[in-house]
Amino acid sequence: MPSKNAKTVAKAAGSKSSASKAPTAKVAAKTVAKTPAVKPAAAAAKPVAAAPKAVLPKAAAKPAVPPRVEEKKPLTQRQGFKTNEFVVYPAHGVGQILAIEEQEIAGARLELFVINFIKDKMTLRVPTAKVANVGMRKLSDPALVKKALETLKGRARVKRTMWSRRAQEYEAKINSGDIVAIAEVVRDLYRSESQPEQSYSERQLYEAALDRLSREIAVVQHSTETEAVKEIESQLAKSPRRGAKTEAEGSAEGDADGEDLDAEGDDAAVEDEAA
């Protein structure tokens, strides 16, 4: 009987131990089931940490560099003209290009030549697209300057028309920008000491033409304006009317030319009266 009781007690103890082990296994299974749920969460958190690696500010900063390079290009050369170059603007004479800049005018962007006229103390802005229309040109070459100086030695050609009409023709030649045409005005309006004095308006036109001509010659020959004026006056002194000539030759020449000039003057007078 004691042995049976002992076996019964052992069985009961074994069943209790197995029963106690079962819940422990279930708890362990639950724990194992819970731990994989934590690992994906940690894995999902890694991309969030990697997101700041995308460098968005740098990508946005790179496009800002090319426009700066494009802005520098117009500052060197446009329409065959470049900065620091001397040019001739017909209405104002010789000037120097200080810069080529862009400005926004009436909602449109324009490229402009910034031209400085030192003697006139004036700065002019000319659209690069309008250079041909305004007649802006490069300096005359030495051969053309020589031709202009040779023109000064020729005989003065003065039309016997009304002064107002001649004055308009002289102004048109001065503002044409043609160095030879300007030299013709200087030649025709020049008066030596032995000749009658000029009127105020004649003197103004003569000085304007002389200033335009001397400035360009000085820049082309790399000399001063004073030296250029002396050279111009020395050429004018060689003109037939200002040289050593007898009165008989002068009067004969005037009579020979007088018929055409008088006829031209009469026609001009008729036109003026008709107007």
C-alpha cells in the first residue's frame, strides 16, 4: 500500500510540473511572437533616418551659377564693338565705350553701350541693336584720315545761296559722321587773317566742325587735340585761296566760277520765294 501511494503522489507531481511547464511555453511563444513585431518597426525607422541624406539645397544652388556666367559675356563685345574702344557717334563725335550693360526698360531687357564723351562731360547709352540706325562707327583708318587732310588743301567751295540753307547743309555734314565731309566744312568756313571775319553763326559751325575733325585725328594718330588742330591749320594754309596768289588770278577764278554760282543762287532764291 505504501508503494502505490508513492506512485500516485509521483504521478500527481509529474502532472503538476507538466501543467506548470505548459503555461511557461505559451508565455515564451507569446514573447517570441512579440519580438519579431518590434524588429520591423526598427527596420522601418531606418529609411526615416536616411531621408536627410538627400541634398536638396545643393541641387537648388547649382542652377544659380550659369546666369552669372551669361551676364559676363555681354560685357566684352557686341556688334563688333568692345569696351574701352573709341568710336564715332555722328551727333556727338568721338567717344569711348565704358561698358556694355543690361537694363530693363518697359518690361523688356535691353543691351546698351555706355559711351562717355570726356570733353562734353556727357554719358550716352545706346541700344546695341540700334547701332547701325544711329550711324555709330569705328574710328577712321589712317588712309581715310590722310584723305581728309588732303581735302583741307583744296579750294573752298561756297555756294551763293541763302545762309540759312547753307547752314543746314553744313550741319548735316557735321552730324553725318563722315570725316571727309566734316573736313569740307572746315575748308569752306575757314578764314585767314587777310580775309573778312566770320559771322557768329559761321564761327560756331566752323568751330564745331574743327572740334569733330581734330578729336578723331588726335585719337587715330595718338596725339593731342592741340597738335591735331595745328596740323589741320597747316593744311588749310596750303589752300589755293589762302596761298600766295595775285589779285588778278583770284578775280579771274572768281569770274570763271561766278556764272555757275550766281545761277545756282538765283534758282535757290526762286525756290525760297515759292516756298
